[in-house]
Amino acid sequence: MKTTVDISDPLLREARKVAAREGVTLRTLIERGLHRVVAETQQGKPFKLPRASFKGKGLQPALRDADWEKLRDLAYEGRGT
């Protein structure tokens, strides 16, 4: 099945390096990671996303009612094409 995922540029660069070093495709590396997470959750250890927020009080007032597309566009502004 094909799907689209947003991955940060730094993480994607590192993942490509690991894939090249191990001689596997990026797809293989991603599937391997997903298999590990699924196996962990089946063993009774739920996957826990680490808290990665910065000091602050949430979204700026002007963005509190913004939709996902607006937030994504602002996050990726000036990056890529």
C-alpha cells in the first residue's frame, strides 16, 4: 500500500544515511522501524511519544483557530520548493 508521510528534513537525511550504510532501501528502514514499534506495543509496552514541546503557552492567539493546512504551510515556509 502506498501512503504519504511528513518527515522532518534532518530525520530524513539521517535515515537515508543509515539506509545507505546498511545497504537497504529507505522503505525497508521505515518498515523495520514500524515493525519494532508494533512488536513493542504487542508486548504490553505502549509506544510513548516523548514530550518535545518548548517553553510557551501553546499557539499564538492569531493561530488558535487556524486549520492544519495553514499551520503546515507556516511550519514549512521557506523550505523546499
